[in-house]
Amino acid sequence: MYEKLAKISVLKGIRISYYFNWENTMKKIALISTMALALSGIGCSSYLDTKEGDVSKKKVSWGYTGEIAPIHWGDLSSEFATCKTGKEQSPINVRPTHDIDQSAVQFDYQISPMRILNNGYTVQVNFEEGSSIAFNGVQYDLLQVHFHTPSENILMGESYPMEAHFVHASKDGKLAVVAVLINEGKDSDFIQKVVDNMPHSKTGEALVSGVHLNGLDFIPDQAGHFGFKGSLTTPPCTEEVQWLMMKAQTTASKAQIEALNSVMKDNSRPVQPLHGRMVHE
């Protein structure tokens, strides 16, 4: 999972491009203070933390194959240690362990102009302010959606061809990710807009003229969800992320899934141990 922190409350003016536009992010974070390291978890930093105001940043390479594959992330940098030592890591094998009366997720998504980028690891769509979810009395603002092929989370031992992560942040910087598993099937109008406009190489954000999206067009109706605590699924693997995985799946065509995978090239972290965590439904 890759994140981006929005313009919210004490984080006003910060827009973290969650998993890859980190250079601009660090400049903005420096305006806030020593929150930089904590927020690096939200931004999936590829840079080592340095003293505030220090423009010299050392890039740390990570990826999905070879010597920088997920199994090695925790050894690539001291800042990535949680990837190896954390006890609430994501993704997981979602198998309900605790049947409780969870709060429903209340969606308040609005139409947003399409702002799309390829940040070298995934295709990501950034949303304008105004969309949010409410869960357990907390409002989380929608920041972006990005994709993984194949799915990172698995359901009852079953993997899916693709997964979407809708990333949100609360006013105090807490993260919530709505995960949607995607099966091969009927074409998705939402995914087609992404496929038609996605950059095929690493780029910054681009506004696509005349194209708009609403996340509600992709969220399964009346599905219910599984809830669990987890982490970012990319370095530095920061924990205390609220995960909300929809029980129902949606579909995209084989051609749509293959088109996205041709750009993202199997960008999934393997399933991590539960370490006693509860999965609520």
C-alpha cells in the first residue's frame, strides 16, 4: 500500500504522494517540524531522515525482485526496520477471527477531476478535497487510490488478480485504507478511465482534461467489510493503519488487469503474520 497525506488540520499545506513523490513531500514536511520521520510512514519514504532543513537526502532503493525484494526491505535501511520487526504488518490473509457488531463505513465520495501519475511502482489517482469516509466516529479524508497486481491481501487463502487501495487520512494524521479485491470479469468503467490515461513510465501528477471519477463507482454496494489493524505495505512499513477490506469483490476485464500489470509489473508484498491480531467482521 502507498500513501499520500492531504491538506488537513495541523497538516495543512502538506500533500504527500504516498509512495513515490517523496522529494517534494520532504520539503513540505520540513515546515512542520520533527514530525517528518513519523510522516515518512505515511509517505512511504524512499529517503533516509536527515536533520530538519538539510537538503541532502540519501535515496534508498527498494522494489519487488532480487536484492531489494520485500524479504530484504528491513535490511536496506534502519528506517525500514519495521518491515522486518513489526508485529502488525500488512498485507494479511483475511480470515475473520472475531465476530463483533462493527461500525459501518459511511462513504461520502464526490466527483473529482482525474489527477493521475505513475510513480515507478504503481498507477495512482489523486482526489481533490471533499470526499471522505466516517468510521468509529472519525472522519478520514480521501487522498488517493492506487493498485496492486496481484492482490496483496488475500481472502480465506485466495489471491485475486488485482487490488485497489483507497487511502484516507484523519485530521490528526491517522490513516485508513479501504481495500477492494478485484476479480476478472465484467469491464469496469472506473478502471477503463485509469487504463486510458495512465502514464506508461514514471511521471509526476497530470490533470486529465475533461475526465472525472467518483470512488463510489468502484466500491461494491452494501458489501460490509473486514476490519483489522495493519501497516503500510511498502517501506518504511509504518504500523497503526486502520484497514477496511470490503467483503464483496468488484470486477475488471482480463484486458484491463493485464494493461495495469504491464505498467506495475507484479507490485505486491507477500502476506505477513498476524501475530495474534483480530480480524473483525
